[in-house]
Amino acid sequence: MNLTLAILLVLVGLSSSNVLPPSPKPLKNPTETSSFPSWFAQRACGWIGGCGGLQSLVETITSKSPFDHDDENQEVDDQANETSFSTNIPSYVLDFAPLVHLYSGEKFWPCDIAEHLQHVTPNLNYTPMTSSLNNLNLTNLDQLNKYERGRFVFLTSNDDVEARPDWLGGEKNIPNDPEEIHSRFQKAGQGRQMPMRHENTAQLHGGRSDAPAVLVVVNKGQGIVDAFWFFFYSYNLGNLVFNVRFGNHIGDWEHCLIRFQHGKPISVFLSEHYFGEAYTYEAVEKIGKRPVIYSAVGTHAMYATPGRHPYVLPLGLLHDQTDRGPLWDPTLNAHTYTYNHTSDHLRASHLTPSAPLEWFYFNGHWGDKFYPLDDARQYVFAGQYHYVNGPLGPRWKHLGRRKVCQGRFEDPCVVRNWLPSERVVEVEEGEGEGEDWKGDERDPGGDREV
Ligand SMILES: *[C@@H]1O[C@H](CO)[C@@H](O)[C@H](O)[C@H]1NC(C)=O
Ligand SMILES: *[C@@H]1O[C@H](CO)[C@@H](O)[C@H](O)[C@H]1NC(C)=O
Ligand SMILES: *[C@@H]1O[C@H](CO)[C@@H](O)[C@H](O)[C@H]1NC(C)=O
């Protein structure tokens, strides 16, 4: 591997004072949006990657004062005003929805959260909870919050994960028509970017997966609308270091955020383990006008390009791998919602009015608690475990974020306007495989008692 290529990064490990202006003290209460516009404008430079070489983009954002409504923007903003927005998802959210290339050799495909619940038993402290909830489903899952507020509840596999039961693999949820898509690519030529980015080519479509994606649309005010696309997999197969695997977990939530300003897509964030990367909308690959993203084999970390994606943990170098496997169009099957991050209020959108709500409020983990060291399946080396905790659900993915990146308010957020070739993401000391983010900001906002 060519480590002499740019070792750039970025989210963590980067001295924020060198490149980015110091972050302001975050507003504790997200309702205090009065200072959001000027704050947003001031930060635009930092968010867009340090401003160097990006003058045109930065200028349009800082000089046009995007938070002043003008006539041109009024129409699109109306689509997202507080009255009409309560359950309506603006049409541009679907027009610019991502298409996801799964890995061709994937063994752990997208899964249906409803089906996942049929194969797990809630556990507290490694002990199955015997309760009235024998039949977990999407409309009663929040009742587990009665037990220590649900925070320590782990939805634990009924099967030995190492026996690889079929439901973990989700093979039946492979998006349809992959062969047809493949043959169209071959006919269309071999170029890495062409002809896919050619606007005049007949639009290629991805397939439908039987596993519904989850769309959560958040109106942040001042013309900003965030469309969070969540993808669920019943299993995360960790990566190898010196041929030893680390970071497996049951239940895997990944997401892609498309941020809109006055109805136009401006940036895209991709989740990768407990880090992630942000790009301008212009920078990312597209089919028609839809961003194309890649889900890494096993871990399902999301990337903007096919290929190798190395990252460094304290114990060594790992890499994710993506390619142009089956193309998944999440708009063909999804639970769709609007969410007010201030009141912590989720609503089924007009697109899927019967989408279940209660599962979203479950406070616990979507997979097993990490196995103790006396469990034969577990091992630990340099602080990294073979099996780690299952993740929390979408409500904990910082839906109220101001910067497009996940992570703490004060963390730097670099929004690139170019796609990287191979580069290495360096991970902060003490971090490991798994999806848990440090800090409290991942907690949902709002006054709702959890
Ligand atoms: C919001 O949208 C609704 C429905 O389109 C419209 O009737 C209302 O006047 C709009 N409100 C504002 C403040 O723009
Ligand atoms: C979930 O289970 C409850 C009983 O606990 C039942 O009333 C409800 O209809 C079920 N919901 C679905 C979506 O099956
Ligand atoms: C979100 O909820 C807050 C508090 O209830 C309310 O003031 C605000 O208008 C709501 N925002 C939207 C976009 O509905």
C-alpha cells in the first residue's frame, strides 16, 4: 500500500488551531437559533476545508448572507416552513437522495429492523429480561425504556453469532437487478468515472432492497434542511490487523447526511466507524444528480469512492474496501420521517404515513454487549476487542448537529471539495473499533424524558 500518498486527515488528530478558526462555545440549547445564522456564516470557511483554493465557494456562502430570505429562495423555503414541514418531506430530498454501492463480495447485507427484532432478546447486564415483551416489534420497542431508562439494554442475539445464522447475513435483501446494472456498466464502457457522471446518459437506477432504509429529515431553520439516510445491517464484521479480526458487532447503523440550503444540496457527510468524512455536493460522484456512495465490505462504513480506505488504530493499520457492487436505491423502500430535534418529536412523513415511530425512541443498543473475556469468542489486544458493543440507534447520531459532520460541537469539520485518492485516516489514541462516539453531544436534544 502506498502510504507515501497523502496522509491527510482530518477529523481527529488534526490540530484545529492550525487550519480552522477556533470553534465557538456551542449553544447548549438548540432552540437558541438566533445566533445560528452569523455563526454559520463565520464557520463556513472552516467547514469547507480551510478556505484555500475554495474561494468561489466560500465567497458565495459568506458574502451572499444565505440566511437572508430573498424572493428566489422563498419558494423552496416554503416547502420547509414550520407549518408545511410537520410531515411533508420536500421533493428535493428525494431528487438528491443517495445511491449506495454495496460491496460485490459482501457477506452481511442490509437488514430489516423489524426482522432483526425477531431474533434478539433484550438483556440487562448479560441477563435476559423476562418481561411482558416477548414479542419485540417496531411499535413496542420503546417500552424497554422502563428498565433503567433502556440505556443499558442490549438487544442480544438468540443465536450464537459465530454460527452465522442466515438472518445476520440478510442475503435476501440484496438490491434487485444487480446483473442488469452490471451489464449496463459494461456496455457503457470501463472508465472509472465516465459515463456515470455524464449528465446526458440515460439515468441508471439502483435496485430495491427488501430491507427498508430510514430517512429522517430535520429542518434546521434559516433554509437549512438535513436529510439523514440511515442504513441498517444486522451484523458488522470487523477488519483484520495482522490477520486478526477486531470490532465485530451485532446491529450496525450507518448514515449519510445530505444537507440542503434553500432547496439546493450543499454538502454530504458519510459515517465511518466513529469518524466520518464530509464533501461538498459538487465534489461527490453522481448518477444524474444523485450522490453515489460506497458501503465497505463487512463494516459498511461509507465512502465517496471505490477502493481501499486505510485507517490507523493504536494496534496498527486496517483498511476498509469498497467497490461497485449492487447499487441500492433507498428511495424504493424506506421508512420516512420528519424530526424536530428541539422537541425530539418524530413524525411519519406523508410519503409513508404508517411508518412506525416507537422504535426510534428505544434508548438501548441494537446488538449484544461486548462479550466478557472468559467467553471463548472474545479476545482483546492493545485495548481492541474482537467483539464490541452493538450501537445505539439513529436518535443518537447527533441529528441536531450544526456542522455537517458528526461528533462533538467543538470538533473540526472539514468539508472537502475534491475526492481523495488513497489516504490514511488516523484515529485518536484510545479509540477503537465500534460505533460509540465520545462525548455527550450525541444525546438527543429536547425536553423529552428518556
Ligand atoms: C408555510 O407553508 C404553508 C403551506 O404551504 C403556507 O400556507 C404558509 O403560509 C407558509 N408559512 C410561512 C410562514 O411561510
Ligand atoms: C407489536 O406488538 C404489540 C403487542 O405488544 C401489538 O399490539 C402491535 O400491534 C405490534 N405491532 C406490530 C407492528 O406488529
Ligand atoms: C420544533 O419544536 C420547537 C419546540 O417545540 C418549536 O418551537 C419549533 O417551531 C419546532 N420546529 C419546527 C421546524 O417545527
